Amino acid sequence: GLNMTAAVEAVAGGAAGSWVLDNRARNMIAGEYPLGFRTRLHRKDLGIALAAAREEGVSLPVAAYVEQLESSRVSRGWGDEDVSNIARIVREQAGLDG
């Protein structure tokens, strides 16, 4: 029952404000992911970065988690949608999408 538009406005007005909130929040609230940067390409690039980090002995647990989330989006057929489709996970967990 949370007013998502009001929540985004409140968050965007503070230190959490970002380009993503300004340019993608409305689509994420609507459950629409028009192409900006393909999820499958972002996952590929993230995989390259994670491989380089492993070679250097650097642990990037948040990046590794995001790679897992993006892999699940790609495996469900959403690899050609905008990378903001990671919001589908939150929407599904909230019972907004099936």
C-alpha cells in the first residue's frame, strides 16, 4: 500500500538521489523496462570485472550478488530489457508481479 511515487521522491531528494532514480524509477514502478542498456550485456561486463578482481585476489561480494540477480533475469528471458529490470525481483517479492 506504499505510495511508490512519494517514496521515490523522498529518497531522491536526499543523498540517495541518482540518475537511475531520476530516469528509471517511473518505469520500475510501472513494471516496464524499455531499453537503455541490456541486462545481458551488463552481466557480461560485470563478469569480466569479477574475473579481473579474482585474478587480483579481490573479493567483490555485492558485485557477485548483482551478477547472480542479473543471471536470473537473463535466464527468464529478460536479458534484452534495460538493466533496471532487476527491480522485477523486488516487485515479485512484494507480490506485485507473478
